[in-house]
Amino acid sequence: MREVGRGLLAAAAALLAMAGVATAGLALLGAGRAGGLGALTAAAVALAAGGSADVVAAPSGGLPLAVRGGLEVMPLGVSLAGAVVLGALLLWRREAGVLVRGAVAAVALSAGLAVSALLARGTLRMPDGVTAGGAGGCGRAAGPARLPGSGRFDAGFSVAVGPAVVGAVAGALVVVGVCWLATRFPAVATGLRAARWPAAGLAVLGVAAAWTFGGAAAAGVVLLALPQLVCGAVLLGLGVPWTISSSGVFSCALPAAPVPTGGPLLGLSAVVLLGWPVAFAAGRRRPGGPLRRAAAAAAWFAPAAGAVLAVVTLLSRISVDVTVGVFGLALPVFAAQVTANPLLAVVAGLAGGAVAGFAGSLLADGFSVSSRVWKR
């Protein structure tokens, strides 16, 4: 029963961490002006588990016209907060019983996220006098046209429960699996411990820089989507493009184009990729000479970087679709996607991880030698 209680505690703490990050990010964005902050927080938490949001808007005059929008996006900053807290509590000073605690936590976390998805329902405050774009579409200069009705729209949002529960189960099992590996293989545990400080430093620096140069709203975006932003920047630096595509009547409002790669982002990619192997190499004793240690580090970090970048790439996809319904007929008017090729992410991660692991090991050896020289 003690392990059951610890699993429940881990799940509760993970949910609180997710809710805290989601609330802070939405508050910085000023989301309270658009709707109830509590319901929007529940929606962000459910989306972080893999849920999808639906928005429906209709004229308040009662006309048979409705605009429906679907949004699929995972605020991975919220997801990561829950995963880190869950994993830390499952492993905290207890190696035995991690599977029991993990199984209980997975069930409890899935139930909690199902409740969050159910609570993610509310109304959105729409401005008066909502207008549509040019009546003839993007290519015609018909001017803005006021939508029929009293000029006010009633809008509401909800989050699907099923995808959130499925995503919660999958995510919890992944965290439990990593925790189990950490109890069986010391190198995995060392790698996780080494990643703590680089990840924490990157998060603090990212939020601080966003606040300094972009204000509170930019800091909120970074808080909610830090893994997406970091992964996107690293992949762009390594030459893997992110593509923005659109379709529908108003597809010309968002022309399809790849985001430029390389440039200054290459330096950022090098810094991000070097942080983990340097911390790992500095935190443990490794046998052999410098070149042997560097080769071993490259062999470890190449697949690790490839797997992480591929997974985050898959989870970072954004999809939006808008349809207009009139008298029971649905007309797709706009759809957009932001994606990157996960296979290219694997290749770039393997190459970048190998180079970073080799160089990071040599850098750590250099720091160690310099430290011994200065101590004499």
C-alpha cells in the first residue's frame, strides 16, 4: 500500500506541475481576456497530453451559420514539466518498486487528465463587429464584409477526452520505462542526472531572454512551448527545414514555404548539443584515453540525440482547420500545418549527436586538465 500511495502522490504532483506551468504561461499571454483562465488552463493541460481542441462560433442572432475550428498542438513545456516531476518522484531515493509506483501513477495520471479534458469547456469572448475577409477570397479585393447577424459571435471551446487519455497513458508508460532503465543501467541514470542542469539553465535563460526582448507574452510562449522552440531551432541549425503548408479557400492567407535553415542557428545548435555530453563527461569517471572516451561518448550520444529530436519533431506538429457550416452543409475554408520530416531529424540527430559527443568529451577532458593545473 505504501508504494500505491507514492504512485498516487507522484501523479498528483505531476498534474499540479502541469497546471502550474500552463497557468503561468497563459497568464503571461493575457489569455484571461479571451476566456476563463481555469477552463483555458484545463484545456492546455489536456492538449499537453495529446488532446485536440474544438472551437465553435455562431452569430448571436440565431442564424443557421457556424464557424468550426479544430486545433492539434501540444504545449510541450507543460508536458515536460509533468514528465520531469513524475519521473523524479518515482525515482526519488527508491530503486525498488518503481514498476508498482509507475503503474499506479499511470492510471491516476490518465484519470486526472481525463477530468482535465472534461473541465476544458467554456466560452470565448469575441470582439464586437466581427468581419470576414474579402468576400471573394484572398485574391479578390472585395473588402471586408460584416457577417450577418447582430455583429456579435457566441463562441465556445472544448477538448476531446479520448485522445488526451490515450496520450496520457502512452506518456506515463514512457516515463515509467525510462525510470526502470535508470534503475537497471547506471549510465542511463548518470545521463538523466547530467541533463538536469543544462536543461534547467536553458529554460531559465530562454524565459529571461524572451521576457527581456519580447515582453511577458513572449515569455509565456517560451514557457508553454520551450521544447518545440529548442528542437525547431536545433533542427533548423542542422539543416532540417520546417514546412508551413495551407489549403482551402483562404489558403493564400498563409503561403506554403519552408523556414530557412542554417545561419546563426547553427551556433545555437552546437551550444545546445554540446551541453549534455560536457555535463555527462564531467560528472563521471570514464576509462581509457581521451580519444577512446570521446569515441564512446559519440557512440552514446548519437542515437540519444537522434531519438530525442525525432520524438520531439513528431510531437511538435501543429494542425489547424476551419470549416463553415450553413444549413447542415460544411465548407472547408482553411487548413494549415507546421511539420518537419522525422527521418531527417533522426539523421541530423545522429550526425550532430556524434560530433557533439566527441567534442564534448574532449572539452570535458580539457576542463579537467586545466582544473588540475590551476590547483597545483
